[in-house]
Amino acid sequence: MPPILAHGALGPYDELIFLGVAVAFLGMMGISWLRSQQIEDAEFDPRQSDGEHFELE
């Protein structure tokens, strides 16, 4: 298997490690994006206060 993305002392396995890290990173970014979309979709009422936040004038 010719080296395409990475090369090193692990031989063909460093390609798999590199691709595995890339897949894990993209997966975490996807999960983060989905969670941020769910937070934006949730209704936010600025009049409700939990005591830690206050309305700016």
C-alpha cells in the first residue's frame, strides 16, 4: 500500500491511525454542530431569569 496521507515508522498502520483521528475529529465536530442546532431551536425567553443573568438596558 503506497503512502498517501502520512508516512512514518508504523508503515501502513500510520495511514489507518491518521484516518481514524480524522474520522473521530469530524465526528466530534458533527455532534457539536448538531447540539448547537438543538440549542438554537429551543425557545429562549429573555424575560425568564435564573438569578445569574440580568437584562441589560
